[in-house]
Amino acid sequence: MRAVSADAAPAQPVPAGRWHCPRREDYLLQLWPDGAVVYDDASGDIHALSPVAGELLQQVLAAPQSCSESLALALLGEPLTAHDVRRVDKLLQDFESLGFIEPCSA
């Protein structure tokens, strides 16, 4: 089990892009006030998420395509800072490395 948290190491800048979850039907997400767990039905893997990461994944799973700015706005409201968007970018990169999401084709 791998934990995902918004407080992880700073993200490297990434180009703005759109993300999607091609296997959204494979994930069962359970949110609690102090964290979240996502179960991957296809692999049987379970992942522990921070509360923010759980809310972010819920947003990504609910939308056909999302970008870090719109996700940060949905999670945090206005006004957004560059730091807020970088934190969301970092979590999206973590989700990509776990195989939850992938960049959308141009």
C-alpha cells in the first residue's frame, strides 16, 4: 500500500494539460475526514490517500477531463496561488505514477 499526500516533496513544473481516468470504473474510493482509501478492482491494490488527495481523486473520477487549475479551484476555491496549483500538479503526477490517470491526447 502506498500513501499519497499533498505534503510530499515539491513538484517539478509541468506543462498545463488535461488529465483523465481511463479506468474510472475500476476504482472504489472511500473518503473520511482524516483520509481516504482507493481500491483498484482490476489489480486488487489498496492505496491510502490524504484527505486532499482523496478529494482530488474524487474530482478527477467525476469528470471526463480535468486540468490542475480547474481541480485546484474546485478543491480550494478562490483565490488560487501558484503554490496551490503546484500542489495539485504534484498529486496528479503521483496519481499518474500509480496508474490512476493519464494525460489526455492533444
